Amino acid sequence: MNLSFADTLYFKKENTLELILGLHRSYKSLQREIQICCELYDLTFNELIVILEIKKGFKKKIDIANKVFIKKQNLNLILSNLREKKILNLDNKNISITKNGEELIEKTTNRINEKIIKIFKKIDPKNMSGFINIIESL
């Protein structure tokens, strides 16, 4: 983690404890929100992660498998399930997200984004720079 002088100004012990507690609560809160989104849209967590990686631009199976640390055989099952759910199109080696998949990702990311914004609004601004650095290191 790269800290500038400005970032270290607020790293007193009580602020560090507040950051740790904030991260702990935030992580649980975001994890719960992701779980709710997966249940709402009939996805597994791995399916959601694979769709997000494809949305980011990874189109080859090997790149996706390396990025999300999934075995290739498991990735093939996930891609097959997503194709059956009409979220992905699989043409030879080309993977693309369907219109239905685009809508699903948009709804999911918007919902999770709202949760992240709520979490950040609760954080004391003087701790924000340190909090952002910690999140970036995760």
C-alpha cells in the first residue's frame, strides 16, 4: 500500500480501529447485497463474477479462468449454464453477453453501486483517504 504524507495524517490508533470496523461492516454489507442480487437473478456467485469479467472485456476462456481463478472445466459448466439462461452467447471461441445479460448486469451493478455509495456516505471524510487506500489494496 502506498501512503502519502497526507494519508498518514489521520492514522491515529482510534482512526485505524474505525477503518477496520468500517471495512468489516462494509464487507459484510456488500457481501449480503451481492448474495441478494444473485438470488434475485437466479445466479451463482461464480456466474456473476464470470459475467462481470466478460463485461470488462475478457473474451477468451483461458483469460477468464486465470482472472477469476476457476478451473477450465468449471468455467465450461458456468458458461454452459449462462448460455442456457440466455445471458451469454457462445460462438466457437467468441463469448458475448446477450441483451438479457446486459440488462441483468446493469440491474445488479446499479443495486450494488447504491449500497457502496451508502457505505461511503457514512464514513467520516477525514478517514476517507486511508479507507480508499485500504480498499485499493484489497
